[in-house]
Amino acid sequence: QVQLVESGGGLVQAGGSLRLSCAPSGRTFSSYAMGWFRQAPGKEREFLAAITWSGGRTAYADPVKGRFTISRDNAKNTVYLQMNSLKPEDTAVYYCAVRRLASSLVVLTTLDGYDYWGQGTQVTVSS
């Protein structure tokens, strides 16, 4: 069983920054892609960013392009989401997810493209 441990959420003022981290524990895979999603109250979970195993390919949702950056450190078995210029509308629970098998970036932008999910970490941006 794979568990994803997220950290780095919290309360920040508009215009500020946060860096989320996510590390899988338990069973690991030789290669996997990872993604970040978020869900605001009353809204559906939405895709934010994804990264392939090598880190050579990334994908971003339009609302976060230019503000959020996904990266990974395979030596530390950790993926990051650097969030800059945060806005109140970024307030949500943020989730990381892992996909075991290689796929296109299009697949990585979908909820169904992932095999395991973290518990989520709350991000609150005050105005």
C-alpha cells in the first residue's frame, strides 16, 4: 500500500508564497509520475500541475501557469509545488497523487490518471 504524505500548507496573505511537499511511503515504484490537485469548498477537485518521473515534462492548469512550479527530487523521493503570488481564490485543500505507469501528459491532467492520493493539506490565502 502506498501512502502519500503532504506538508507545507497553511495560512498566507495574498501575494505570498508557500511550498508544498509530497513524499510517498510504503511500497514504491521504479518510476512514477506525480501531480497536484486542489478542491475548494463546494467545487470539484481540479488539476493544477503534473510532472513525469524524469522531471523532463511538466503540465500546468491555466489558472496557475506562471505562478506555480512543480518539481521533484528523486533522491529524496519528494515532489514539490512552489506557489507564488497567491490569491484568495487559491484557498483550497491541496492533494498530491501518484501514477505508477508512464503515460502522456494529457492523462496526467485527469483525476482518473492517478492510482494513489494523499490526504490533502489546507492552504488558506487571506486578502
